[in-house]
Amino acid sequence: MTRVFKRKNERGNVLVYTVLSAFFLFMAVGLGVDLSHLYLTKTELQNAADAAALAGASALKLSTPDKIPSAVSRAINILNSNKYNFNNRTFGMTDAQVATLRLVQFSKNLNAPDSSYKTRDEMTETEKTQVRFIRVITPTEPITTFFAIPFLGLSKNLNAKATAGLSVPGNLGVCIAPLSAVSCAPNQANCSLCPADEIVNGVCTEPKYYGNCGGANPNDPISVTRDGPDDPDGDGLCDPKKEFCKGCTYNIRSGSQHGQGPAAGNFQVLRCAGNGANAVKQALAAYGTNCNCGLVSPGNAVETQTGELAGAIRDGLNVRFDQYGGGLNYGADMPPDKNIEEGATHGTGNNQFFDGITYSQYQTMPSSQWPALQNGHSGVNNRRVLIVPIIPLTEFTDSQGNQIVHVGTLKGFFMRAQVSDGTGGDVQVEYMSDDVISVIGFDPSDTDVTNIVTPVLYR
């Protein structure tokens, strides 16, 4: 009887334990929900910071004084376009507020202390020219909690930061084609790419080194996005007589113009792959799959190759269009491009030439419209893309033709069509601007500038 009586006094204990267990389980689940919410929001904030830093870094290759305001503008635009906290808020920061809150900062060195990162208004003009890295810090946002109030309070303040810059040494060496294009030397304000004796009524009658942008006046400036990646001067225009303009064509092999540019016997061909026509032909045919010229950086010295070499260059380049001549044969080291479309054809035999297609058309053309390759041949994407050194005109000074020149920059070009016999040996290709895939070649510790850059997220 005593044992039964004692058990009656224990009635309801299980209910208490169940209620307490349910409460702690509920709190544990709720705490997990709060922590997951905080983690998700932190991830979204970090994604916003990463995207803004990369966008800002893309402007760091612009000329001073354009790069700093452009970097700030691009970073803020991307920051404001991102959302966080279950996609129901935006940062809503104005340009002035961002500067005040130190959300966009710059530094010359990646590993500089926090105090060395400055806003655009805090930097001197000299510091602005030396900027290599950008850091973006999102505004601090209070994220409401529910179940974690005993541990975190009513809300938890979160922000994120990211640092980006252009690609660093180690990725600097670029495999080049053994050809080159000419340009004005940096900071040469009075440079002209047309000889004085070829200017008639203000028009260059032999604009061999000008870019050709098509239309009735192919050498006139074209409109570009102001302060964009193709607007180094910040005037909203690109002048193909002085600059490389996206979508315009340029010569990467041509003879001299009345003593200007490469001397007689020098046709902008490089000897980086070895001496003689056969070495140049083999290097061009294999370029893109093998690197006979080795890796080259801005500022490197390269020897030029004398001789016209028109046939060797034509044969080496045209394997990309499934045309094999001069003893070259199809193989894994010199395949054609997957898309060998060249547009309409004109003339016959040695006088045949093609209208060509633009790089934009090449990118968007469906595979169903690609011309068929020779039986058994397999193509490779982007074989028609060439990375070519740009050599300042002032480097071509040797009257004998063969000489040492220095790489000014590295730029990407696209072959619109095969090299025909009727071009006089000149090779014209489309300037691609930054549309070069998987190629980087910018040293943020150096002063050399190349358009082949990749914004890199460092931290």
C-alpha cells in the first residue's frame, strides 16, 4: 500500500519533463533558425561586397584621373543592385554617403594596413595614380533575431568587406603570336600614325596604321560608353587614328610607310619562335595549342624578323580556317577553329577575298550554321583569337629592318577571315578589347599597362 501511495504522488512528472523538453527543443530549433538567417544574410552581404569590389577593380586600368571616380561609380552601382536579408532590402547608399562612410577605399599595396586604405577624397593626386587595389565595405545592417535574443540581443549588426585588384605576377606571361601592331608611344601627345607627306587636305591617303571602323568615314572616332573600359580618355569617343577601338580592324603585318614605322624589309614579324620563314609559319600554325614564342610580358625585348614572309604567314594563319598549305598538315597541334565561317566571298584564285564575320557574330552564331570541316577534322574554339604585342613606332628605328624592339602592351585580336593572296601581305584583324577569354597579363606592381587584364578577388 505504501509503494502505491508514493507512486500516486508522482503523477504529472512525465508531463513536466515533456513540456520542458519540448521547450528546450523549440528553443534549439529556433536558435538554429536565427543562426541560419544570420549566416544567409552574411553570405548575401559578402556576395554584394565581392561583386562590388570586382566591378570597381575593372576600372583600375583606366587612365588617371578617370579610374578612381569610375571605380567608385561601378562599385556603388553593383552594391546597390544587390539585396540581402531574403531579398527584401537594398543598401540605398548615395555616392556622397558611401564616401562619407568609407565604404569604397583604395590602396597601392594589397597587404597594406587598414589605415593605408583611403577614400577617393582622402588621396593625393599622386596616390591616385599609384592605386592598385580597391576595398568595398557594405553598410552595417542590424538583423533582427527572435529566438536568439538571450544570447545575441534583439538584433545582430552585420557587414562584409572584400578587396580586389588586377591579376598579379605569376599570371603575367602571355603566349603571343609572332606578329605585332604599331601604336604611338605612351605620352607622345603629337604622335601621328600618318606620314606628313601622305596627308592631303587633312586626310591621310595611306592610313596603313589607322584602325578601320567601317562606314563612309572608317577612320573617324566612334562613340563608346563614357568612362567605360573602352574609353581611356573619358570623352565618350575612341579615335582609331590614335587608339585601339573595339570592333575596328588593324594591321598586324604590313610594310613601312615612306620610312615611318617598320623599316624596309621589316613587316612587324617577330623572331621569338626562331629564325626564318618556316619557324614563323610553324609558330603561327601551332599558336593557341603550342607556344613556340614562349611567354611574353609588357616591357620585354623581342627581336624582329626580316623579310616579307607573306606566304609563310598566310599558310600559318589559315590553318584556323581548315586551309593547309606550305607543307602544313592537320593535327592536334594545329587544328582549325570550330567555326570557319567567313561571310561572302569575292573574286577567284589569287584575287579571292572574304567579307569576314565580326567577333560578335562569331560568338552568337549557332553551331547549325557553322560550315563543315574537312572529313575527319575536329575544330577548337577561339583558334581565331590572337594575342599580339603592340610596339610603339619609336621602337622601329633600325634602317636595316632587323632590330630589337620592346613590347608596349598586349592586346587581343580576332581573325574575321582567312588571309587571302590579294591583300598584298597585309593582315587585318578585329580588335577585341577586353573580350579575351582565359588570358591575363597585368602586373599590379608595375607601371606597364595592358588591356588583357582580369579583376581578381583577393580577400
